Amino acid sequence: MEHNHSEHMKSGKSDMQMHGHNHHAMMIADFKKRFYVVLVLTLPIMLLSPMIQQFLGVRWSFGGSSYILFALATVVFIYGGWPFFKGLVEEIKTKNPGMMFLVGFAITVAYAYSVAIVFGLKGMDFFWELDTLILIMLLGHWIEMRSIAGASKDLELLIQLMPDDAHLEKDGKVQDVKTDTLKEGDIIVVKPGEKVAADGVISEGESYINESMLTGESKPVKKVRDDKVIAGSIAGNSSFKVKVTHAAKDSYLSQVVKLVGDAQKSKSKTQLLADTAAKWLTFIALGTGITTFLFWYLTGHSLAFAMERMVTVIVICCPHALGLAVPLLVARSTALSAKNGLLIKDRTAFENSRKITTVVFDKTGTLTIGKFEVSKVVSLNNDLTENDIVRLSAALEQKSEHPIATGILQKAIDLKITAPSAENFKAITGKGVEAAVEGKKIMVVSPGYLKEKNINLPDGFQSNDTETVVFLIVDDKLAGYLALSDEIRPESAGAIKKLKENNIKSILLTGDNPKVAESVSKTLGMDSFLAGVLPDQKLEKIKELQSKGEFVAMTGDGINDAPALAQADIGIAVGSGSDIAANTAGIVLVNSNPNDIVNLILFGKATHRKMIQNLVWATGYNVVALPLAAGVLYNQGVVLSPAVGAILMTVSTVVVAINASLLKV
């Protein structure tokens, strides 16, 4: 039953795999079995029906034949109709009458009238129509459940990525344990070709790891000691050891599965519109059905004819296709997105991505690789060597995960410098860090801090357009600086070009210096740039763009950029990690690849287009079929039987399901 299929998409491998997958499999098997039982009974029912005999010009009636027909039709009515009666009761309980209510009502009316004919009422029974109606409805549901299972299969594949067992190393011995028993600090061994059993960092060995099913990155990525690995990724040709950083339930993959499941259950405005339309269609079906019956009966037609018109109207008006128009696409688009590194947390944000007119990019790690390398070290203090500048800077950056900090720490490792410990560490928002090192007040700050404090830049200071410079201040005196370079991503230029082709502006918004920002912006052909912007100022810049009528998407790392991400019409957080669920963004890009932002917008447009197509088809079909079912062309010889009504309704459902399955990223 389409309206509750998404309830079975829950996080946690065992729950979801066992409950969701088995539930769908059982329902598919149930509809299939009921369909075949009804199919076997259809031939004798057809042959014993007076209307069919009349149509064929034969007479096969014999003593008690009407009772045999009644008995066979009763089996079809009870056994074949059971799922619809069950659904009818559920819909009445929830005060939400819909497709099940209409089908249950229609077959009950047809059955009750036919039984009355068998036991003395004048007229012709509806048993063959009742039988074919149930047969076609069961077939339609069987096809529908298979479509829903297909739409959910991508999510099932994500869940199956998590291996059941892991090789735990304890006291020098390796033993196999269940993945869900692993905890932080455990050491696991990953053998060639195996799946990584938990999130962690490599503690020994190295390997090329395939993360394509998790991040959409097709090339295997080389991972060495201290590199992070994600549960579910596949090891290359060499084994390695991983120190576990999260229990299975907190792993990146579990969070992805939970996010996808939640997004599939969440309703956007388009779906709420479809739900409302389906509810109204139910009332229209009942109202039109009763009106049709009264019109034909009161204008002198037989009770049988009036009943047949009513049943056909009710069946043809089932909001089945309308009820499926959006949910099937929701399930498919959300799971497909996750497989391609786009995690949709907010369905409305995803559907609104088609409206984006301006994309605001944070520079580091999105348009650039985000891997800073120290290209220059300059000491301005005769008592400090260049190595001292690196050593003191590294002391402060040990607690930071910022790409600049990583670059400085890497320089210290390369020079075999041991960084001293830092005390009373604190961050100066958007401007740098400070701490006490070896009894001195040490600060590592941006050029913006010097400007704010009216500290003059050193004589002869020069930095090229692609360098980011940080200054070392010792006891409030400028002691030196480090210049770091960050490469532009090879994919960035193509992404900006594609945005331009789709009439979408691209703006660079960065805390970096204007020279670097201008260089990146010009190289990539962006529309404009805003440099030296602090996190709290980013929010104001977003507001400014919105006040000019722009529909703004903001990309950022989800921490410094949280206020701007929340303010933007669509917040897109870039970069993977276990903090996904905490991000304020409605959409998370697992890779920091700017091409994914373009793909998101184009996929959002494609999904919305499919939704509109499905809604137009589902409602348009009813607009045409309902008057025909009511008999408006009766005088022209066009009359639809309940069975033909059921065929049309099933065809409309199948069209919607096929259209949804054609959606591609």
C-alpha cells in the first residue's frame, strides 16, 4: 500500500534490511499469490456468467449453476479482496479515505448487488466484473509493490555495504567479531578486497581504497598511515590496520542511511500537494459515483446499469497514480543522490534547487583542493630562525583541523621539527589563534588581524596572488610569517562554466586576502568575489544578495559557515565526516567537488520535471476518464465497464511507476 511504504526505511542494518526488505518481499509474494488464485477462478466465473454467455450467444446454465458462480465469486471477493478490505479499515481508522477505501467500497457494492440477484432480485449479476476488477487491481498492486521495492533497492544496497564481520586484533591475536560490537579504540585488520568494517584511521599499512558507493568518487583513493577511512569502502590489493573512531551506529554509513531514510519519509510541498489532491479525488469519486447512480436510475435505466456506472466511476477515480506520483520519485531520487555523493536532508531544499540563480562558494576545499603547502617562511626577528617560526606556529596549530593548520604541521614533519605544547589555547573567530608557548604569548593571525590592530606589514613584504599568508606574533610583536599555496581543483573551471551555461551566477566568498580571491575568481571566470569576509559577515552578504531578488545557494564546511548556510535559500555543506547530521545545511556533498553542485541543480530540475509529469498524467487521466465512466457518451455508444475502468487505472499507475524509474542522475 503505497502510502506507508516509506515507514519501513529505517536506519540500522538489521532493522532496515530485515524489516523493510522482507516487508516488501512478503507483500510482493502475497499479491502475486492472490493474483494467480483469482486468475485460475476467472475462467469458470466468466463461462458461468449470464452476461458473457449472452455476449457469446451460448447458454450453459444448468440447475444450481448460479450458486456455483456465487460460491466461486465469494472466494474471489473474500480472498482476492482481502488486502483492499484491510486497507479500507486502516483508512477509516486514520480518517484518511483513499484508494483502498474506494476499491473496497466498489467491490462490496458490486458483490452485495450480485448476491441479491442470485437470491431473487431481477437483473443481471456483476460477478464477472467483480472478478476481473479484483484481478486487475491485484496485478496493479503487484506491479506497484515491485516498483516501490525497486525504488528502495538503492538504499538497501547502501545498507548492504556494511560487512557483518570484522577482524579484531586483541593482545596480538586476530579474531572475527560482529561489526556492531566494535567500539572506539579497537584495532581491526582489513584484508585485500574486503570491506572496511568501521570508520577509523589507518594505524599500519597503506592501500588504494574504493569509496565509489559512498562518495561517488570513481577512482580508488590512496590511503596511508593516519588517513581516515570510511566503513563500507573496499580495500585494494594490500592489507592494513585501522584504529576505530566510531561504533557502527555512529559511522558515516549509518548516518547516510539514516539521512536517506529520513529524507524519503519527509514530505515536501509537491508531495503535500499530491496528497491533498488524492484526498479530494477520493471525495470527488464518492460524490460523482453516487450522483451517477442516482442520475441513471432516476432517468429510467435499470438498477444494474446504474450500479455498473457507479462502480466504474469509483474505480476509475481511485487516486492510485496520484498517490504514487511523488513518493516513488522521492524514494528513487534520494537513494540515487546518496550513491552519487549528494546527501539530501531536506526534501524541499532539494526540490527548490531548480530555482537557484546564484551559487556562493566558499573557496578553500571547494574550488581549491584545500591542501595547503608552505611555500615560504620568513623570520622578522633576529632571535628566531625560520625553523623557530615553523616550530612556534605548529605549536598553536596542533589543535586545529583547518587546512592551513594541516599545511603548517606537515611542514614541521618534513623539517623533523617537534612542536612544543601550547596552553590556554583560544581561537580568534575568523582571524587566527593564540596560546601560551614556552612562557610567551604566541599568535598566528591573518592579514585582517594586522589591519584591525593597525600593525604595519613588514618592509619588503610581498606575496603572489595565489598565496595565503599567516603572521606569527610573539608577545605582541610581529615575528615572522608563512606563505601557503592552495591549488585550484581541476574540476572547478568546468563547474563554473556549466553554471554559466544554465544562467546561474557564481560568487566567491572567502576570508582570504583580496589578491588570492581575485586570482581564483578570474582564473575560473566567476561573476564576482568578496574577500576578507568573517563568518558573521558572510550571513550579511547572503542577505544582501537575497534582497536583490536572488535565490541563493551557499556552499561551506558547515561549521564556520553555519549562519550563512542557515540564511541561504539552500545550504550546501561540503566535505564528508561523521558530523553530517549536525550541519545546518539541507544538502551535504560528500566530496568537495564543485561539479557535484552543478549535478545537484540539474538533478533537482530533472526530479521536479518528473514529478510534474507524473502529477499531470495522474490528474489528466482522471479528467478524461471520469466523464466516460459516468456515461457522458452513452448516447454515442461509448460505455466503460468496471473492468475497463480498472485496466485504465492500472495503466495510469504503471505509467507513473515507469516514468519514476527512468530518473537518472
